[in-house]
Amino acid sequence: MEKVHEEEGIISRDELMQDGDDHSAAVIQLHSRSDVENLVEEHRTDNKLIVLDVGLKDCGPCVSVYPTVLILSRQLVDTVVFARMNGDENESCMQFLKDMEIVRVPTFLFIRDAHLLCGRYVGSCKAELIRDVLKYRSRS
């Protein structure tokens, strides 16, 4: 798992979809179900909320909401871990979408204390996403 997509000024569509260098407050790119499981295990006891942004590479709403995800990842670095999976990247990612019953993207999965799913938000409304991140972050 590598950290990707640090925002610097205006982000182009191509830049959002490419892996980048390691950054201290970025979004972790996941490539398989085992990456998700490893991330959950890594944060099992630190009480951080994991927000998994599941989308597709060429999904317009997925790309348009991503700058908000980047900003949140920097502002909430002490309490929230942000990760991203492109569902159309490979068969493992596609199977994860099916297993989690994700039929629309973007879908944001909220994970805490190794409970695979404590909530979800489907859509690209920035205000609703921020509301849900803050709501699930405050739950212990």
C-alpha cells in the first residue's frame, strides 16, 4: 500500500488517478481485498476511523469529490485514515465491490475497530460526505 494523490494547487483528472510519492497526509491506494484487511488490522487498536473511498477510474463524480477527500485527509490526519480503491483496477477489486454490495460509485465505507462496516455513504455531495466523516469520527 502506498500513499498517493497529494493535492498541490489544481488537480487534473489524470493526476487524481495516478500513484504518486509518499506523503505524510495523503490517501492510501488499495489494490486488493487483502490490502483492505491489512489496513483494518493495522488500525485495529488506534481508534482511528478508516474511510474507504471506492470508485471507478473513469467515474466523473468519483473524480469531482476527490479533492474534498484530499483536504479531509490532511485536516483529520490524527483521527481518520483515508484510503481509496479503484473497483475496476483488477479482479480482486471487482470482487470486493460485489462482496460489499457496492452498486453505485462513489461509495465511502466507514470502518472502525476492525468492524468491516460501521456505515456507508453513496454519492458525491461534498457537504454530505463531510457530515458523515465527522459523524462516524466522533463515535467511539
